[in-house]
Amino acid sequence: MTVPNPYAPLLDAIPVERHEADVLGGRTAYWVYGPADAATTIVAVHGFRGEHHGLEPVVAHLPAVRVISPDLPGFGETAPVPGRRHDLDLYAQWLREFVAAVAPGAVILGHSFGSIVVSAAVAGGLATPRVILVNPIGAPALEGPRGVLTRLAVFYYWAGARLPQWLGEALLRNGLIVRVMSVSMAKTKDSGIRRFVHDQHDTYFSRFADRDVLHDAFLASVSNDVRAFAPLIAQPTLLVAAQRDDITPIEAERELATMFPAADLVEIPDVGHLIHYETPAAAADAITRFLAPSDAGTR
């Protein structure tokens, strides 16, 4: 049974093309949404275990913006970078080189783990006029309100990497465990959106290349957070945070906003770590306001 996509009518009206780029000796798959002559281009970086489809609900609400959405190395249709450990340094370097090759000067957006990758890349020299972080990881995951569950996740990914390969792969791609992850994150009371969220996770959450890449990326996601990079990001920055986020509580997001030289914080109520699925219109509205020309005529 096909689960309806509540955002399909909006998304279907936006042109999209698939491309590939040579980055770090591998091929990065990416999708370009929106008008070619748009005034603003955003490079959008998805979160852990996701791929470009996850950010499409937000893209659907930004019809006037050109959005370039790559699959991270080792996820979706992008193969792992040959001969490299997929740690944060690798992902930050990959993003800097991807943007330089495909969209120099673009606004950079990151969701969840993507917020860490974006922050590390910008702090490391990625040139961009503005930064957008959705559900930013603003505190150590092990110290969040669901720290116990995060520790269970550490064991889960450790076991997946240590068991015999066939068993480890089966564990990491287990549909029941993926569904438990999805249920634990969803906050919406809308049954149609809940079904859509679970279907998205069922369909795309196991599109990783292999267990080694997944384990590397998981360690990068729980061993780092945006706080270390915030003071080094001079560009105007937008934080779109959820008031019910179980990974980074809203109090930590408020503190994170004070660590940037120039940051705006937009809080969205009644949603958790799935802003991109459950409240994409609110996120897109915040992004649109942030990108609007100022009185000085800048973006």
C-alpha cells in the first residue's frame, strides 16, 4: 500500500534534475530543485541515516529558491569516499569541495547531523553568505533528555559493526528497529503525516552503503556538536529549533544561539527532531524571512 505524500502537490510543481559531481575521488549524486535563475541558491545537507528525500518537504515550500541537495558520501546514491574513514573531518572536507565544484557562494543549510557537518565546514573556511541550521545538534547527544536511549544506540551500532557481516547488516537494516526509531521521534498527532514519516524512514533509512560507513558516521554524529564551531562562524546564521526536540532540548538551543557572533533563533512548537517532515512550512517561512533582502539590499 502506497502512503500518500502530503507535500507531493507542492513538490510536483517544482522542477528537479539529478546530477553527479567528482568530489574527493568519488562521485557525489545531487539533485537541483527550483528555477535556474533563482535569486538565491541553497545547498542543503541531510541528517544521519537520511538522504536527499528527507529535505524535500522543506524544498516543497521554497518554490522560488534553487536548492541543491546532495546525498552524503556512503548514503543514498553517493558511494563512500575511497580509502577514507567517514568521520567529521571527511564530511566537512567533502562539503567544502562539493560546494566549490557545484555552487560556490551558495547559502548552506544543514539538518541534524548535517548541522554539524555544515558548521565544521564553514568554521573550516567554506565561503558562504549565510548559514541555516535546522534541528541543530547544540549539545552532546549522550547528555540529552534521551541520553539512555542514545547509549543504547551506541551499543546497537557497535554490535552492528562487530557481529559477523551478514548478521550485523541485518541488524542495522532491521525494519522493526527502524520503525521504533521513527516512532520515538515523531510528535505529530496528524495520522496522515505520521504514516508518511514512518514510510519515509522505512524507505530511506537503510540506504547506507555498508555497516562500516554507518558506524563511522554515527560516531561522528554523537561525538561532535555545533557548539565547538559556533564562535568561528561569522556569517549571519539562522537556527530553526524544535521546542520538543529529544536530542537537543530547547534550553540548549537557546544557549547555542548566544555562541554565534550573529544568530537568529526561531522556535517551532509542538514538534521534535523531525521539523523537516512535520512542520516544513514553518521552517520554510523562517528561511524565507531570513533570506529576504535587508534594508541595505544584502542577502
